[in-house]
Amino acid sequence: MTTLLQINTSLFGDTGQSSRLSDQFVALWQAREPGTIVIKRDLARDPVPHLTAERFQAFLARAAERSAAQQAVVEYSDQLIEELRRAHVIALGLPMYNFGVPSTLRAYFDHVARAGVTFRYTANGAEGLLAGKKAFVLATRGGKHAGTASDSPTAYVRQFLGFLGIKDVEFVYAEGLALGETQKNDALGDASVRLQYLAQARPLAA
């Protein structure tokens, strides 16, 4: 049975365009695999705290030496990581804000990147410990950035997921959403067609 982790990051919650695309993808996937278990994490509704020195020290402290506050931080991080670990498929709604990813997504990434838990250092460099998953990134932008120097979110998200061992990553773009209704509707329509293909035709990685 497939487990799908849906991560929405739009400031506008369920009404954001990236959230709507991720909802559409999840519905299509469930139609393909009716028994799919869906875990939904909305970072607008339940934002992950930004990383502070105190929270980072909690990750570094030995388990037997953690304070109650530090233990709570670690348990919260463990919950986020367990959702990722359980997931076979990840659907990430990704708007672009000021040429970057939402700050809540960066905070989430900071809480799931833990040495010895989701990655480890080896003689050959870092090795991700969450391999064997498939990620679909539903990227929405007001302007047009894909394939240009301004598209830093694509490289960043791909690199971070790869760092955790998630190397099978598919991006679906809906761009130019602020460039008029015709452009917006065309972009969302094209993204919808792409989602239907990906949800129904792409097999899961072995």
C-alpha cells in the first residue's frame, strides 16, 4: 500500500495555486491507487518554527542529557521525519516568493535534515538515508523563471531532497500566473494535463 506525503507551503493555505495543484495531484493519485494513505502537512496552517541556536543544540545533545524542552524539540523533528520516512511518494506545493522558497519550507527542511537520522557523513561525503522515494514538486510563479538564472528554488529543492537521498524528483511548473488571465489559465491548464500524465502513467521507483 502506497503512502503519499502532501506538503503545502502556500501562505494562502488551501486556496493557493500550488496547494490546488497538489490537491489535484493527490486526487489523481488516489484515483490511480484507491488504497493510498495520504499524510497532509500544511505549513501555513501549522508552521514549523524557524531554527534557532537553542533548537539546533537540542539536535546535538546526547539523548540522556537533553532537557525537557530539548526533548520536545527532538520529538517534534522526529515526527516530521517519520512522515517522510513512511512516504513512498511526496507531493510538494511550491510557490515562489521573492525569488526563493517560502520561509516555512526552509524551516521544515531545517528540522528534517539531521545527521545520523536522515543523512550521514561517510569517507566519500554525505549520504542520504531516505532513498527510494518519488517526489513531485508543483511549482507556481507569478512570472516566468524556469530554465533561467532566477529559478533558484528548483536547484535548491532538488539539491536538498537529493541530500536526503530523494533523487527521483519531477517538477511541474505553472508560470506567468500574474501576467493576465489568459496566461494564468493556460499555465494552470497545461500543469493540470501534466499532472494527469504523471499521476497515471509514471510507475513508482523500485
